[in-house]
Amino acid sequence: MRTKLSICLKKARYPSEHHAMLAAQAASIALRHYRCDRCQQFHLTSRTKGKWTAGLRG
């Protein structure tokens, strides 16, 4: 699914996967990073529906 441009513009952008991972670890809630198909940088999201997360295999 393609990221909406309006969502991309509202989110913080991280220039590398490493920077996004550090920001996600520092957050008070569980977040994951992803590469945006609009800006090619990284954003954070709390959504996990349909995504595999470490330690939560079914």
C-alpha cells in the first residue's frame, strides 16, 4: 500500500534506518520504522496489522 502524501508530510523523517531505529527505541510506546515510498526516507508507525514483528510469531 502506498503512503499518502499528506501523511508523509506530517511525519518526522529520518535519513537512515539507524536513526529511525534509535528514535523508535527511545519512544514511550512500541514503534516500528519503515521506508516511505514517497520521500525515500524513514518514518515511524505504531501500526502492526499484517506486519511480522520480532518475538510475535503465530
